[in-house]
Amino acid sequence: MATITTRPFVRHLSTTPTMHVTHLRRGTLRHAGTGQAFWFRALDAAISEVPLDDRELSVVVSLRTADLQQLSAPVTATYRIVDPELAARRIDFSINLSSGAWAEQPLDAIAAPLHGATTAAVVHLLQPRTLDSALRADLADLGAAATAMLAADTRLTDLGIAIVGVRFSLLRAEPDVERALQTPAREAIQQDADKATFARRALAVEREAAIGENELSNQVELARRQEELVAARGRNARLEAEQSAAAATIAVDAEAERIRTSAEARADADRMLGEAAGAVERARMAALQNVPVEVLTALALRELAGNLPSIEHLTVTPDLLTDLVGRLGARAGSR
């Protein structure tokens, strides 16, 4: 929108680079071009402002396909005004000289023929197709074909309009038909999902069986090793018992041999001692054989005194002496 500044008797207009301005003064062209800025008098001026930037128009086309099915085709047409002077002559782009706004609605005047041309192009492209073919069509190819058709439309070129491009959004059938068309794909997807589920379950069962078999093999191997361990322990225990018995036998034999040797040694020692004692005794008897009785008695008493306990006091009575002397006299008389 142009910016207008009011001064006494004159006004000033300035526009943006995307607006083409045409200034007529009493029917004579005074200014024309983009980004204009000039002074003018409102009494004898006529100014038009034509946009040069790209504009979009959204259209929803409802049509019936070749198999008599309803189809909805959302379309967006992008256009621009390439001949602003021609457009200004065909459509009222005049502005209010006080506010700078358009006096009419020129874009609506452009939208009406563009809407009709876009609808006709879409119907021409999709109506001969069946619903399935239309839904499977490449949207980019449809957009290129619609762009070519609109670019060749004289109703638009006569307005100075050029079509930049046409974009198709998602084509939609009626809800019931769309659900019916989606059913085979959904069933196929569900079948694939079921196959994947069954395959996963089968794989899980197979893996579980493999795990069970592996566990059983491990248990069998463990039992075999336990059996080998028990047998090895039995052999070790038997060998240990045999070795212990052999060691005990050796120890007993050694102890018996030691006892026997010790007994023989003691016996030999006792025999030798006995023989020595006998020899001593025989020597003593031989030495005492010619000794008088009195001497033997004295020796006997001395021997007896050596073996008697310690006597601190001894009382000798006449009776004792008499008896002793009598016995000694009797022995002497007998000899």
C-alpha cells in the first residue's frame, strides 16, 4: 500500500519496490514504475498501484471421476502480474488519494478468473481417470501439467498474469470409499505383521528349545563329570586306605621288630646279668665256704643292718642276748 503525505494544496506518494505505480495527470502519463516517490495534486491525478510480488490462490476442486466416484483435489496456484500496465487497464487498481488503499478489490477480480481456470484444468486432468488411478497419480506431474495449461490460458494472459506454479495437495475420496480403498493395504500390512509375529514366536520357540537342549546337555555333562568325580574320589579313598594300611602294617612290623629286638636285648642283658650275678654269687659262696661261723654271722648281721631301716635307739635285753648266744652255740656245736 502506498504511503501518502498531505500538505497544503499538494500531496506526496511513496511506494515499495514490489509495487508498480502509474500516475496520470489529466489523462497524461506523468510517472510509471516501481518504487516511485513524487508530489501530485489530488484534483487532477489518477494513480494505480499494481503488486508485482508472487501471490497464491487456494482452490478445492470437487469432481467426479470416470468410474463415478467423488474426488476432492486441494490445489494452490501461484501467480504474479508480469504486465502491470495491462493489468491496470483491465482491472481497477486505483488507490484512494487520501489513504493510499485500493478503492476496489482488484485481487478478487483476479482470483475469480484464476479460480475458474484452475478448476477447469484440474477437472480436465482428473476427470478422465478412475478413482484408483487418480489417487495413485504423481502429484508433481499433475502440478506440472496444470501449470502448463494455465500458462496457455488466454483469459489469464490477457490480464497480464503469469502462472508460476500449481501444487496439488493430498487427493481425498469420500470417507467410506477411502476406508474401503485402505482396507486391502491395511489387511496386507496386518498380514505382514501377523507373519512377523508368527516368525518371531517360531524363532522364540526354536531358541527356547535350543536353550532347553543346551541346558539338558549341560546337565548330562555335569552328571557325567560328577560320576567321574565320585569315581576319582573312590579311587583316591581306596588308594589312601591301601596306603594307610600299608603304612600301618609297616609301622606295626617296625614296632614289633623294635619290641622283639628290645625284648631280646633285655633278655640278653638279663641273662648276662643273671650269669654275672650267679658267677658273683658262686664266687662269694666259694669265698665264704671256709669262713668261720662267727665271721658269717657277723657278715649276715652287717648285711641285715645295711638293709634294715634307720634305728635310732636299740634296747638289748638279757633275754635277747641269751637267746642269740644260745642259737650261735647250737650252730657251732652242730658244725
